[in-house]
Amino acid sequence: MKRRYLHSMLAAVAVTVLASQSWAATTLTVYTAIEADDLKRYAAEFNKYYPDIEIKWVRDSTGIVTAKLLAEKNNPQADVVWGLAATSLMLLKAEGMTQAYKPKGVEQLDKKFVDGEDPPHWTGMDAWVAAICVNTVEAKKLNLPMPTSWKDLTKPVYKGHVVMPNPNSSGTGFLDVSSWLQMFGEEGGWQFMDSLHQNIAWYTHSGSKPCRQAGSGETPIGVSFAYRGAKVKNKGAPVEIVMPAEGAGWDMEATTIIKGTKNLEAAKKLVDFSVSKEANQMYNSVYAVVAYPGVAQPVKNYPENIGAKMMNNDFQFAADNRKRILKEWQRRYDSKSEPKS
Amino acid sequence: MLAIGAFLVVCVLLPLYSMLSKSFENADGDFIGLANYADYFSTPALFLSAINSLYVSVTASVIVLVTAFVYGYALTRSCMPFKWFFKLVALVPLLTPSLLSGISLVYWFGKQGVAKELLFGELIYGPIGIIIGSAYWVFPHALMIVITALTITDARLYEAATALRTGTLRTFFTITLPGCKYGLISAGFVTFTLIFTDFGVPKVIGGNYNVLATDIYKQVIGQQNFEMGAVVSMILLLPAVLAFTVDRVVQKKQVALLSAQAVPYRPKPKRKRDLCMLVFCSIVAALILLMIGMAQYAALITFWPYNLEFTLANYDFDLANGGGWDSYFNSIRMALYTAAFGTVIIFFGAYLVEKGRRFIAGRSIFHAIAMLPLAVPGMVLGLSYIFFFNNPSNPFNFIYGTMAILVVATITHFYTVSHLTAVTALKQMDAEFESVGASLKAPFYRTFARVTVPVCMPAALDISMYLFLNAMTTVSAVVFIYSSDTTLASVAVLNMDDQGEIAFAAAMAMMIAYTCAGARILHALLTRSIMRTTQAWRTS
Amino acid sequence: MTADAKHAPTPYLRLFDVTKRFGDFIALKDISLEIYEGEFVCFLGPSGCGKTTLLRAIAGLDIQTSGTVEQNGQDVSALPPYERDFGIVFQSYALFPNLTVAKNVAYGLENRKIAKRDVRQRVAELLQLVGLPDQGDKYPRQLSGGQQQRIALARAIATSPGLLLLDEPLSALDAKVRVHLRHEVKQLQRRLGITTVMVTHDQEEALTMADRIVVMNQGVIEQIGTPEDIYRKPSTSFVADFIGTMNFVAGTAVGPDRVRCGDNVLACETSDMREGDVVTVAVRPEDIVLREGVSESEENVFSVRIDAMEFLGSYVRADLALEARGDQILRADLSINLVRRMQIAEGDERFVNIPKERIRVYQGTVNRDV
């Protein structure tokens, strides 16, 4: 009697185990820099289509995730990277860490958002665009006119009122610097930064901080990106997001499979999903520009017509010259210690 | 013995070695000699960072030392009232991550700060902020050393001075100051090293004032340049090791002074002096409370500075980037593991060093290695852990990315002070307990469990408390090695601030503070009850 | 019992060529020694002579570098302490501070599968034995030093070990307590008949307590013998100097049993001297006899001047200047009775006699570190 009871118990356990296994056959370790409050939504959406793949998120800021991936180069822990700056993925590609894969439906995407190689190593999701956050309350107190272009920021009236990210510690900072060098030319770019430097109150370590600081009035003007500006504005900060007239640098969040993953099939499914229309609609809830043409709806508090302001960014140029640019930048601006107010 | 020796080798020596070799490699792992160093030294930014680091460390150390001395003097040599209160307040900064002062300073003196006029137009983002913030959090560390130094002075010297009709001032300069000279030097070096290697405060409030500690962060996180990060780490290690060596030498001399049978000094009331001291201590205590008070205020404000309504929304960490409530509970788990395992490991290690009879050479080497972590900045340790443990050919690779590596790193980072505490406790026991136990045919573990452990219980509790508090508040040792499963509250504070979510950051920092305060109270109660039950023999 | 055991045919403890090195330093050099059952043996010597090291080697606490230790017919040379059979008492008492007196005494009994009741009874017996029957519930810290040491003794003998080792057990105590406890320990040892080895640097302790004394110096045994042997017939000048007070006078042999010291010639009982040997003559202060009605022509009688007298209670220590050689001073212990009877005073000139059977002669000169 007792024994039989035991048997049936065991059988029940076995069934449960098997069942749960078939429910989540695979667990994917996914590295990402997507905002924490978006992560759960993304995973839930993905599981609607692929319920048997469980996502284990590893989230951190762009710099840290990139550093982590590179540090783990010899022994990668990630299966997929979903939602990291394309420039970072290019870095990984250069290190030979990415797996080439042509996702189903990738041909639907805007060419700008897909790695040029065939099959591509990475595919873009959405764009985050550089922008200027202006705190209208503080600007008014200080009688600052609303800037409309990058060049405006070099005017003496803004002296000590501009905050931007340090390109040596922030990807957004580098994005800004590389875009200025592309738009204004090598010489013009450095000249622009020379005069901008005169107006900078301080450089921050993170790309979103200037806009947050503009939101809290720590600075009237912060050079950051539009997505962050919208989020700060949503919180009720008196912030206006300015898209500079010259155009703005941008980068995209992108997806790649890490070479050597033990879960290649599941990884491919995730990447397939990441380029789908449904996924792009999902990205659109927070990003105004997404890779899938025609799905984007206006996002609350985003500057209008942001797509038109996106400059023609040469990512290859940025990747190839990164070291040189950073060194030059450091030589020019990082060695001046005294903060100007 | 071997196991614990191996623990130290694996957790201290080998990672540092892999760090050293990394600094001689290029990105592909080829040996390139001193090229990285040449590269770094050719950048003018380095000298600036080094000079900046020196400048803020020295300035803040001097401020802290003077303040701590007067404060400590008031606590030990005056009859000022409310001493217990001032003692308590002085320890408050130990309960919070060093970053908290940075956050609080923004609210006080930032562009929207409530007291920014006090800076006369100077920016808080920069050396001023770093110096004030650093002074705040290292103050208790300096104070504890100064108090010890002031307590050991021999009262008979003062009686002799009075008998010789020596004036107050002369007594101070000929007896008081020389008497705690070594303590002051030691406190100076400790504060210097702490500030020099700290990364939290300059990261939050440093603006574009570069110091070496933030340089490492920039190299590794900003540019993913590990080799250069290793180079800066090695440079950061140098002055820390130097300061540590000087401190060790000084400590030895201090011990020599102590051996005399001194009569403890008992202050006599002196109205004027006591009043001055009361005023001074009140000011310092007020500053400390203002600092943590502002952080608490910041944590409760809806949207600084435009919506000053009180809210608890900032405690909803799951909505913030940088780690949700998970990270808070992870931190508690990590701190508990660190306290539990760390105390056992450290205590055993000290036991072997102190009570072992064989391998004399081995034991002194062990002791020397146990001293080393004090001189290794947390960031350097953390970075070296990436290099060492995230190597597929390393048999310990499996702990990478787990809670275990955080616990190991934290135990290692705070090994030295705990080790010394344990050794001191063991030294106070009769050297022959083990011999007696053996002669009575009691196996060594029985004597260890029935005598050594109970006798050393208060010390063991102190060690576990020390480990717990530090594990809760440390940032530098773990910032490179936590994973998404093991995000920590202290790192969350850093990341939230980094993302500009300063209210969340303040709230999280305060959660750490409440927890540490709770742990301290628990510790006090536990110690009291243990003292009453198992330590009855001490009092009678 | 002890008297018979002294001559038992097989020794209880036997050391053979025991050597202990600490790096380059030789702490013990080829020590061989036999200790009989029920004997009380003292290791006596100045600090650093190796006596404690030898005790620890016997206990197995610091195992010797080479040589063997046999206990009760078994070679225990390589055994760890917990596999040997001994109880030990240290100078520092080493009582476990967190355990009560009773628990301390019971410590060795508890892991021997003895019923709790029996343990309690045994502890009570032992406390009775050391004269502290009511102190079981106190903590060590609440007792005086002498009481603590008695407890330590009770703890050491609780398990009835075959060998009791005492490492300077009385050195930390006050003078009075020390003398008292000396007597008690000896009595206890007699009563139990337990073979005992005690380390001490206090010669008085050794002389009063030991059946045999092992005098050690610089890692070697200088002499083994009964207290009387050691005192009366020190076999080396070191022993002569270390034990008690001794007058040393430099001299030259002038015959097999004749020594010239300055102007005087001394007769002595040795016979192995050759003429011209440089020797040192040794005589104890109490063996110098002050006499009346003798003349210098008698054997070993000299005229002396009394330079100084030091009153020491029951006797007087006098500095005697040999008249012929004013710089040579002999110390003599004179009983108070004698001093009174002969009305001796400083500055007197008297005759002394040194009985030849009381004279020891050592080859070479003696360097005294006094």
C-alpha cells in the first residue's frame, strides 16, 4: 500500500517535471541595456509567440554591458544581445564575437538598421537620437534664449550653463562628438567643440544624466538624447526637447547572437522576433524611430519629425576613429581640471 | 591551514598577478612590455588625475584629522555632557555608502541647492564636493583611531606635569600630542588611503575633476580598455601600498609604547574647555546629521526641485534603472553570507597563524598575505577578479557571475582588519589551552569549540558586524563583478545616480542606512545577551 | 613507595639521545635520561637551558628533532600529545576562563564515556583532594592564583594519567603561597604515587620537592642526582655555582691531593690531579668552620680577618679576608649561636678550618657571571 502510494507520487513528480520542461525547454541569457521598466514588457511580448523560451535578462548601462561582454570574450556567458548600442555590437563584431545570421523578414527593415554584411551580424531595433534638453524655468530665470542649433550652444550667453556627457565614459558623449566631426568636418568639428567647451559647466559620466540634470534644474541645458528627454518630461519636469537644426547624431539599439552559444536555435527565434513588425510596434511605445518602416506612431512628448533630423551617420567612421578621437578629446578638454562656472 | 592559505593565494595573490600581467599586454593578449605605461604616462591627463587625487586626499585628510582629533579629544579628555550621543552620531557615516554624501551635497549645494549661497558662486561639482563628501564618510574611521590613541596615554605623565607646574598649553604640546603622535600618523594614512582609492564620491560629485579612481572606471566602463584600466590600477596601488607600509611601521612603534603599564587618564571638569568642546562637537554632529538628513529628505520628495510633495514612490525601486528591490535583498543576502563565511574563514585563518605550532615560515607568510588586502583598493581588487576568474581555464571560473564571487571579493577586501581583530582576541588567550586540551585527550576541535570560540565570541561578533556593514555599503570592490542576478543595493545607488535618478538613489542609500542601523542595534543586543549568558566569567 | 620505586629495574620514562633544533639553534643535545615509576624528578637550570623544551618533547607538544622517548615500555617518540598518557600544569594555570571550576576539572573526563554522575563524583573528590571542595561553581577568575593552580593540578590528574608534567607551576605565585603549595604538591604526589616531572628555575623548589634533580645548561645535562648529591657533590663547576652559594678560589695543583691557593696549600680528597694543573677550589659557606684553639700548622687551617658581617636572621654571612692575601674573600655562614658564643665582631682575626672532605676541586678556571 505504502509502496504503491510512493510510486504514484513519483509518477506525478515525473509528469510535472516533464511538463514544466516542455514549457520552458530553453533559457536564453540575454544581455541588454534596455530600460528596466521596459524589460518585462518585452519578454512578455516575446513569450506570446515563443512560450517555450525563457529569457534571463542581464541588464546594465551600455558601457557596463559592453565592458562585460568584452571581458567575457574568452568565455561568453550571453546567448543573445538584445538592445545594445549598434556601435557596441560593431565592437563585438570586430572582436569576432558575433554570429552572422539572416533573420526571417529582415528584408522588411530599413537598410540603415541592418549590418551591411550578408548575412548580417546585427540588426537594429530603434534609433536614439541626440537632442538638447532645456529647462524652461531655469532658462527663464537666467534670461537664456531657447537654443535651436548646436552652434547656438557656443554663444557666450550660455557660458557655464551647458552640461554634456564625457565621451570617454559615455557612449552618448562619443555619439555627439563623432556626429559633430562628421557634420562640421574634422577641423570645424574640433573648432566647434573648442568653443562649446568654454560654455560647459561640467561633463558627466553618463549620457542620460545631462537631461536628468536639466530636468531637476541642476543645469538649464543638457546635451543628451530625445528618448531620455521625453521620459523626463513625462515625469513632469519643465523640459523642452530641442532637435538641433544642423541635424543630430544617432545610434540604434540592436540585436546580435553571440558566437558559440549553446542555444543557437532559440537564439535565432529571438532574433527573428526582434525584427518582426510586432516587435517594432513594441519598440515604438517608447522610441519614435524604429527599424520597420511605416509602423512608427508619434510618441508622447517626443519632438516631432525626429526622423528628418537624424543625420546620415557613418558608423564605420565612428568605429574606426574612436581611439584617435577620444585621445584627441581627452588631450583638449579632459586635462583642464578647473570647472568653469 | 593549507586550505585557508590557498584561499588567500587564490583570492589575493593570483588575481593581482593577472592584473599586473594584463597591464603588460595589448588588447589581443600579446606581451608588449611597458608600452601601455608609456602610453598612459605620455597623456597629460594622467598627471592631472594623479595630482588631483593627491590634492583632494591630502586636503580632506588634514580636515578630517584636525576635526577627528578635537572631537576625539572632547570625547576622551573632557567632561562635556552627552558624550554617548556624540559617539553615536560620529559613527553614522559608517552606515551608508560613501556615495550618499555626494547625493546629499547636490541637494545642499547644487545649482538648486538650498544652501548654495554658502559656496559664494563656487561649484559643488569638483574638488570642493569631493573634499566635503570624503571628509564626511572617512570621519568615523579617523575618529576611532584617534580615540584609541588618546585613550592609551598614561595619566601619571599628567600628574607629573602638574607636579612640575607645567602650563596647560605646554602640557598639551609636550605630553598629549607626542603621546598620540603615532595614532595621528596612522589615522592620517588611513584617511589618505581611503580617500585616494575611493570612487563613489568623485563619481557622484566630482564633475569633470578627474581623479585616478574615476579614471579606471572611465577606461574600463567608458572605453572597454581593460589593459589601460590595469595600468591605472597599478598606479593607484602604489601610493596605497606606500601609505600602508608606513602605517604598519608606525603601528609597530605604537605597540612598543603600549607595553608600559599605564594608568588610564580620567578627565576632571573644566567649565570653559568643556563648553568649547560641546560647541565644537555639536557643530560636527549637526553637519553629519544634516548630511544624512538631506539624503532622507531627498528620498521622500516627489520631483526635486519642482514638486516638493512628500511621497514614498522613490522607494518603488522596481521602476528605477539600476536595480530594483531585488538588489536590496541581494545585498542583504550578500552581507549575511559575507559576515557568516567571512567570520569563519578569517577566524580560522587567524587561529592557525596564532596557534599553529608547525610551518613557522608558512604561518608568517600567511600573516603577510593577510595584511595585503588593506593596501589594495576595492576597484583594483574587483577588476583583477574579472581578469582572474573569468578565464575559462581557471578552475574557479564557475563562481564568476555568481553571488559567491561577490562574497569572496568582499571578504578579501575587508580581510585585514578582521584578521587583526581575530589575532588580537586569540593573543589574549593563554597559549597553552591547546596543550592542556591535548594532554586531556580532547581533540583540538573540541577545545576550539568549547573554549576558543566561546572566549572569542565577542570578537567574532565584532568581525561579523564589520563585514556586514562593509558588505552593505561597499561599491568599489563589487562594481565590476556583480551580475544581473546579483545586483546590489550599493551599486544600485551608483547606477541610479548615474542615470540621474537621484531620488531613487537617495532612497536606496537610506534603505542601506536603515538596514545597517538595524544590524548594529541587533548586534548590540546580541552582544549584550551573549555577555550576560556565556561571558559571565568576564565580569565576575 | 617512592623509595622502592627508585630502584625498580625498568624505568617508566626513558629518553635516548633526544636532540631538538630550532633552525641553527640547538636547544637540546643528545639528552639521555631514565625516570622510574613514582619518582618526582625536577629539571633545573637557568632560563634558556632547554628544560622546558625537554618537558614539551616528553609531552609531544614539541616533538624532538631526533632521539626516542619511551613511556611505560612503549616508544611514543612520534605520537601526538593526545595519544600519550600525561597530565600537565602550566605556570599560567591555563584554566579555561569560560568554564566553571568543576567543568575545568571535568574537561578530560567528559569525552571518556564516563557516566555523568561518576564524573560529578570524581570532580568532587578531586576538589576535595586539592582542598577546594566548595569552589566548583565559580569561574577561574574568581579564585586566587594559588587556588587556580590547585584547580589546574586537579584537572591534570583527573584522568589518572601515568605521568604528571609540571611546567614552572609555582613561579607565578606569591612567595608565601609558593612555599605552602610546594609542600602540598609534593604530598599529593607522594599520596598518588604518580611519576612526576617538574620544570623549575628555582633551586630551592627543586631541592625540597624532587627525589632526583636533573641540572641542565645550554641544552645538555650537567648532573643527575638526589638533592643531597647535587648540593654536596656538584660534579661540574656549573652545578656548583648554580646550586646554593659557593666560594671559588683559583689554585694550582701541587700534588694528587694538594692545591696551592696563593700562599696556602690545601689538602683535599681528590686524587686525579697532576702537579701544575690549573684548578678551581670550591667550598660552601656553611662548610667553613671558625675555630678556637688551633694553629696554622694544622691541616687546612688559615688565619683570616673578618671584613664584614651581614645579619640574616638565623645566621650571619661573614666576609673573611685571608690574611696572607688580602684580596681573596671567602664567604662563610656562621650560626648565630656561634657568633654569640665566640663574640665575633667585624675586624677580628680568627682561624678557620676547611675540612678536606668538604672541598671540591674543578679543572680549569671558573667564570662566574656574578
